[in-house]
Amino acid sequence: MQHLKRKCLRASVRLRHSEIYRKSTMAVLALAVSAGEAMASSKGAAGFTKATQEVSSYQTPVSNLMKAIAAVIVLVGAFNVYFKMRASVMVA
């Protein structure tokens, strides 16, 4: 029994130090990493698609808000010009 155990231990040590073992270990690790990255990238693509759709849905309300802000700025500017012109006419 001891003889068989020693032979198995020697065989496992030889296997661990062999080039085939190293290459197969690296191949398994590369496969695991690439599978993980593939799963993560598919989730990321779905997230970007969803975010793009949500941002696109805000386009019209944001556009209307910007137009309203621009209208207020134009009115304030127009009143400033009007009051300055009126003040310069009264002084002269």
C-alpha cells in the first residue's frame, strides 16, 4: 500500500511540474476570465442601451425647459435695454 501511495505522489508531483499541466491551467484560467468578461460586457451593453433610451425620453421636456429659460433671459434683456434707453432720453 505504501508503495502505491509513493508512486501516486511522485506521479502527481511530476504532473504538477510538467509543461502540459501549466498550459492546461493557463487555458482553464483564460477560459474562465473570458467567459466572465463576455457575461459582463453583455450586461454592460444592455445597461448602455437602457440609459440611452431613458436619456432620449427626456429630450423633449429638457428642450422645452431650455426654450423657456431662453425666453426669460430675452425678456429680462429687453426690459434692461428699454429702461436704459428711457433713462437716457429723460436725462437729455
